[in-house]
Amino acid sequence: KILDDNVPKLEEVKKKLDRSLSQCSIHADVPRLVGKMNILREGVLVWPLTPAKSCVEDITTMFEVLERLLKHLPTASSFSRYFFNETEGSDIQHGVQYYVQTILGEADTLTHLLKANCSQGIVAPVWVWIKLSLLA
């Protein structure tokens, strides 16, 4: 019964994916989740191959890898310029928000990918369901 009550509903997930960027928490979720993310291509790990020194470096490298894989994204190498120096108190969330909304835009493939994979409202229910499935 617990598993049935916690199955992520496809309609709810679709509603969250269809929300505008201003209603999404990508800017808050990417910096928190980027250190836990992996990018696989045909089952082979392509990122992260080495540990990063900072959250900004993780995000920048992730966007560069996705740019190469998707072959049509804006140049991510300029991504880090949207941030203040991390050691002096950066605003990473604001940088992610600006980059996704202004540089990538609402219709960009990476924006859709981030909505699906870096939105806690989508990821958390699935994660909870998987954990409950393993415990059942």
C-alpha cells in the first residue's frame, strides 16, 4: 500500500516539466545536485571523470560536456563569467538562473534536460519511491 501511494504520477511530472522557468527551481537545484550527477553516453561514464575544485567548475564542465554531446548548445566556456569569485562570496544560483533563462532560453534542449533531471520536485518523488521499493 505504501508503494502504491507513493508512485510518481505521470500527470504530475508532466505538469512540472511544462512549468515556465520562472516557476522552476533549476537555479537552486543545479548547484546542490551537480556534485552528485553523472553523464553517461551509451552506458559509458563521460562526466565527471575527475573531481572538480568548485561548484562553478562542476557546472561549467557539465555544460561543456552536454554542449559536445548535444552539438547545438551555446558555448558553455563563458558560463563561469556569470558568477562572482566563489572565495569572495559567489551567487551561483543567480548565475545559473541568468544563464538558463537568458542564454539558453525556455525552449532549449538543455533547459528541458535540466528541468527533468535537476528539479527536486521531479527527482525527489522518484527517489523516495525507489527507496521504498527496495525496503518493501
